[in-house]
Amino acid sequence: MRTLAARPPATQILRVGVALIAGAIILLGARQALAAGITVSAEDVTTASGGAVEVTISGHSEPLIGALGIDVRFDQTLLTPHSCQSPIAICNTSVEPGLLRLVSVSLKGFSGDITFATIIFEAIGPAGSTALIDVDVTTLSDTIGVDLLDQVSVTDGSVTIDSQAPLTPPGDANCDSTLTAADSLAVIADLGGVYEAGCFALADVNCDGKVSVADALTILRAIGGLPLDLPPGCTAIA
């Protein structure tokens, strides 16, 4: 006589089923996170020859970023970097001609929509030329050191020098294409939270990577024809 094998209890079958479903959900979540990945991109902008232009490096990350390195290359015969402002990174505009570097570390990490840097260039090339903003992510890991470079998607940008574009001089904080005392006022108002200066980043005329009252004072001195106390190599408003 044949003996039938005992069936597993219903509770055991239920537990196995729940475990399989949970595993599938975790796997799906991991795949979705991987698919979301990380993006880093530079803007495409236009300016006149001799004008100042703001180029933002921004992106998005689903995983927390703990360590970051970005090299930004450009044609130094067409563009001169005057400042680089970043809420998350140290930015060096003078690594070598045509190369700007961002480095950042964070134990807590950062994610979501990210502004990596805002760079102010002066367009020194002739009208009709275009300078590529070549973005290279050299280091990218999470907060425990796991490499994330295979998840990043990079988009380069460009600066087109157009004779028809309005000339925006360095220090033109209110975006009216002229340098006046109103720009100094716009800087102070923005710093004080009174109103926002439309081209606030352009006001970093002392090349220290931030906009402060010192820049407002430098703008006033430049307008008044007074001597400017600028660091070596800083010609943003000279």
C-alpha cells in the first residue's frame, strides 16, 4: 500500500509565499533605483563677446552621494572663468588652463535635485564661436564608499558667442546689461532677503567663489573709478 507524503501546513505555505513576494518587491525596488540612476548636466547658454555668462552644472540622484569629483573642461581661448560657486563642493578654477575641478565629501550624503556648481565665464572669443563645456565625473560613491560611476549619465553643455546677444558685464546683478549703483543695491537687497537679484551669481567680482557685501563695495568702487583690491589673476571687473 502506497503512503502519501504529508502536505506542509497551510501556515508554512503562506510564509513561503509572503517571503517570495517580499523578495520580488525588494528586487523590483533595487532595479527601479538603478534605472533612476544619477544625472549630471551642463547648460547650453548664449552670450555676447566680452560678456559674462552663468553656466550651471546640475542634476539628480536617487542614491545618497557621499564622495564626488567632477572635471569641467573648456576652451581657454574662448572662455575665461571668473568664479565658481557651489553649495556642496570645493571648486577650483585654476587647476590648469581650460580645466575647472569640483570635489565634495559628505558623511550624511546628498540626493534629489542637486546644483553642483554655478560657474561665471567671460566670453573672450569672437562672435560665431561655440565653446564646449565638457563634464567628466571622475569620482562618485555613496556614503559607505560603494562606487556609483556605472549609474551616472552625463550631458555636456556649451557657450555660444552671438553678436546679437545682449552684453552682460561682470557685476550686472540686476541683468539690465549695464553696470551701475543699482547692481550694488541689488546685491545688498538679495543678501538681506529684501528681493532677489536676477543675476546674483554674476556679482562675484572679487573671484572668491561667493557673493557678499565685499562684491557690492567692489562694484561701487569700479563705477566710481577707484582702485580695486582684487586677488592676483582676478580681472572680472578690472
